[in-house]
Amino acid sequence: MAFRPTLQGNEFKMSELDFKDDPDADFPDTDSLSQDDARREVEALREGIAYHDHLYYVENKPEISDAVYDRLFRRLQDLEKAFPELESENSPTRRVGAEPMDELVRVEHASPLLSLNAVFESGEVASFLAAVRQADEETELRLVAEPKFDGVSVEVVYEGGEFVRGATRGDGRTGEDVTANLRTIRSLPLRLHGGKKSPERLAVRGEVLLPKDAFQEFNRQRVEGGEEPFANPRNAAAGTLRRLDPAEVAQRPLDIVFYDVLEVEGKSFCTHWDELKQLKRWGLKTDKHNRRCSSTDDIRKYHARLAEQRDDLPYEIDGIVIKVDGLDLWQQLGTRDRSPRWALAWKFEPRQEVTRLRQIVVQVGMTGMLTPVALLEPVDVGGVTVSRATLHNEGEVHRKDVRPGDRVRIARAGDVIPEVVERIKQPGRKRAGKFAMPAECPACGAEVIREGAYHVCPAGASCPPQLVGHLKHFAAQEAMDIDGLGDETARELVEKKLVRELADLYELSVDDLRGLEAFAEKKARKLHEAVQGSKQPRLDRFLFALGIRHVGRRVARLLAGQFGSLDKLREADQQRLEEIAEIGPEIARSVVGFFDEPQTKEVLEHFARAGVKIQDVPQSEGDRPLAGKTFVFTGELDHFTRDEAQQRVETLGGRATSSVSGQTDYLVVGERPGSKLEEARDQDVEILDEKQFEELIA
């Protein structure tokens, strides 16, 4: 047993406490413990849990089962609850997350966090080494080569052996305080190994990493939830580390590796290699690929070896770091601006166009369309890092015959959207099974229906990704124009079940919004005011905001201009809609079908109860002086955007089109007009400048 309690009088006495070598303990009731006994047990539990954390997360050599570990952890939680005076910021139980922060505070670093000069050519490496030799011609060249991690650089500070602060690199002199978030990383020791022998103060530099497998799983969840995936593990790690709620950070498997001593009291080093060895003795994780080198040839071989191994490493590296080993030479060489002369980054050539397809996942769009998406090992395509590519539909996947694990060639369609061009054949390699679209929606479990070549989730706004998409669309500038309701906020409102349908937005309180990530009092009030300020939308904006299939801004304006009110539009049948120019059978069916849905009726009634009053469009001839007139715009106007000018015309009963024809009544010309001006002259279309246009619409 880890301890044997003995009864003396009415008190338990702990004769032995050791949760490192003997963790499978029988625990006495917390009510039977004195405060001193509880303190001794708490200290022993913290020491034992930290020891087993180190074995599991740093050494990768666990000695106990998850069940035994969980039992120790729960016992510590119980004791801290029973004896709150024994709680500590550096208790392992705090790794699950502290109270959310209002904002990240900037702090000054103990020592500047320098940035490395980076090169791609071996000749530049040779020049660096020549400069080092010139600075010390008498001493044999001694170097340390390390992987160049592609993560988030941080400063970590210990005082009296206890972790007290962590900060991002920032500008090198000041960074953001992320202490609470770093505390959730299991591979970061909250106490240095060595106990009383630990330095009084220690500042070290490390890199926060998100392992590749975790990155792919993270992106899978984002894509299936309708979010854009992160471009690479570095961005994902940075986004995680800067979150304001440590409990959310604790859910993501961040790792940390250390590689520099920035400041230390009571101990000195002669070489950087000695620093690395001491970091490990303190329980700070270092990388097993660190090597000592003594020649340019050693460095070249190290660079080539890691370039070959990089795809098989559990984390991303983008090169190697070469450091002078002797710390006295660091002082002699000094720094250049904010880069040291005693270190250099020799980067790998970026992966170009060909990469490995890790997973095929299914994304649910705002309309319920299911799209297969390839999750890739990050690759450079035309200077842009790509980690996902569309596969369009199931037929496209089968036509290209791509499967998880395949090597594929990536291109950016139209230089924008990444897509898989082809599979690179690998003879002799066993391939994964063929892809098939799911029978159920991956987001909500609804039975998927087939529409031609596509698969659709019919659940509508009851499907979380569809609701998030509708919410973002509803708040867009061209729709209800709710400033401050972006992607992340929309997603969090849905995830926390604060919004289950669009109209719920108008019933949110400031307190509801204050509970969101990154929302303090001021930001919460600002968003609340923006929501409440959108309660009287124009009819065309509201129609567009509802996200009716096939109803874009142009069609929404046409419908608003023709019917004037929401009630009249809801009463219209398909035949009446098709009588309107530019409204065909497909749009008409979509609009009628939308308003026939019982769910739509409930949502519209909910909007009314929440105080949303839709502004009708006047239908009298006096209020529609441009009825029957068609306008085209060219060039840049001073007082209107193109969209605003077209909207003004349509509000007054006119029609705005994109091209000049025999039906065009007016061409409005701004600065730097295009070819439409000549076309209008050829067809005797009346030409107006901006001033004449303003007079006409006045």
C-alpha cells in the first residue's frame, strides 16, 4: 500500500506515503483525516501524479494503468475539495482548466526571445560557419543541431522550483500571459525535478506543439462541424493557446518541448549542450534528435536525415537550428537587430503540390449539402499552405479513386480553391478501402437523402452546422447587418445551445453573451445593442437573411419590390411568382415551399414575439417613380457602392442589370468606366453621370 494509516487515539497517522513506486493505495475516509495528515497526503499525491505524468507525457514509458492514475487523481480532487485551504495553483488538478479570463494581458519577458535568421541554401550555412570560425580561430568548432519546431514559441518561468508564469513570444520583448493555458499541458512540469536543489529563478524557452494526429482529428471535427480547418498545426496550436477559457485548452492535446535557458539564478553553464542536459534533469522535455556536431559535413548530414524523417515525426518541423555550443562565444558573437549571430535556422524546401491524403471527411453546408473533403498533410501550393481540398461529391471521389493514405497532387482551382487533381500511384502499397458517403448526417444523425449527384441532410436548422451557417448568413452585412456576430461567435452560440433557431438571437441577454469566449462586458453589450438595433429590417434584407434556397440579394429585392410586404409574399402561389421577370420555376418552387413549411411559420411567429418588425416596401406609383425603368452601372461612384446604387433603383421600382441591351433605359457612369460606355453609345442608351443619377432618384 502507498501508506498504512495507524490509529492513535482518535487520529489517523500516516506511517508511509509513496505514490511513485506504490500507487495502488487503500484510502481512508477524508472525514477521518486531520489537516496535517491531509496536507502530507496531498503533497505525496501531487508528487506521485507529477512523476507518472512525466513518465507518460515526456518519457513515453507509463508504469501504471489509466484506472490507477484516475484513482489517484480523483483522490487528490476529493482532498482539495474537503480541505480547500490546501488548494494550489500548481496542483495537477488545475490542469483541467481555471476560470475563464476576460482578456490576455501583455507581460515583459525575463530575457528577449530572439528570432532566428533563416536560410535555404547550404552556401549560406557555410558562410555562417565561416563567420563563427573567424570569431574564434583557436578553438575547435563545436555546434549543436536541433529540429526547428513549427509551433508557438513561449517563455516559461519557475521560482523556487514552482511554475509561476508563461507567455507567448509576442514581439520578443513582451508577450501575452498564457500561464493558465500552459498549466493545462501535461508535459509541462508544474514543479521542477530536484526539489530544494532547483534554482531560485529559472526562465526557459520552449515550443508549444500540436501533434500531427491530433491536428488531423481537430480538423476533422472542424470540417464536419462546418468550420474552416486550420492551415497547419502551428496555427491550430496558436489559436488554442490564445483561447480565454483554460478548460477548453485542456481538452486539446498540446505538447511542449524546451530548447533554451534564458535566465537562471545560482547555476552557470559552459556549453549549450550542458543546458540541454540540465533541462532534461529538471524534468523539462527536450527532443531526442538533438545532436552535437563538429563540422559542416555533420550539419549537412543532420539536415538531410531530418528532411527525410520529417513526414514520420509526430510533430511538424520545417528545418533545423544550428547553434554554437560554447556560451562564451555567444557573448562574443552577439546579436544582429533581434537575431543572434551564434545561431541559424536552415529550413527545408517546402512541400510542393504533392502530399499525403490523411482522411476523407464529410462537411455539412448551410443548405444541408454534404461534401466530401480531403484532409491533407500541409503542403505549399503557389505560396499558400493547404491542408484541405474539396472532392465535390461521391462520384468525383470514385472517378479519381482517392483513398486515405494515398499520395495526391494538389492544385488551386482558379488560384483560390484547393482541389485534388490526381492520385500518384505507389506500386506495391496496400491501399485503404473505397470511400462511401454516410447514410446518416455526421453532424445530427438525420437520414441523408440523395438529390442527383449530391447527398443532402434534410434536418435544416435543427442540424448544428446548418444552423451555424444560417446564423452567420443572417447576421451578414448584406442581410441584417449585425456587427460582431462572426463565425466563431455563431458557432459558440449554437454549441452552447443559446440559439436553437434564428429568432432566439433576439432573446439573448448581455449576461448570456458575456459567457462567450473572448466576450467581456463591453463586447457583450456592443453585440447585444447590434442585435437589438436590427429589429426593424427592410423587407428585402430580411428575405435575404432568411437563407431561402435560390434567393440571393437580387431576387430578394425583386420579391420585396413586387409584393411590398411579407404577408403578401407568403400568400403568393408559384404561378404568381413566375409572372415576375427573372423568377423561374425553380426559384418559385423554393420560395413557395419555404413558406409552406410549418417550421417557417413557427420561426416567423417567434420573430414577431421577439419584437422584429419588418419594414414594408411602398407600392404606390408615387413611391415607385422608376417602375419599368432598367439601369446599368459602370465605373466607380463617389457617393454609392455599386450595391447601394442598384438597391436604391430597385427600392424606387426600377430594375438594375449587369449588361447593356436594347431594354436598358439608363447607363450611370462613374470614374474609370468600362466597355459598357461604348456599348451604350452604340445603342443610343441615355447616359447619366453621378450627379444626374442623384437628381433622378431624389
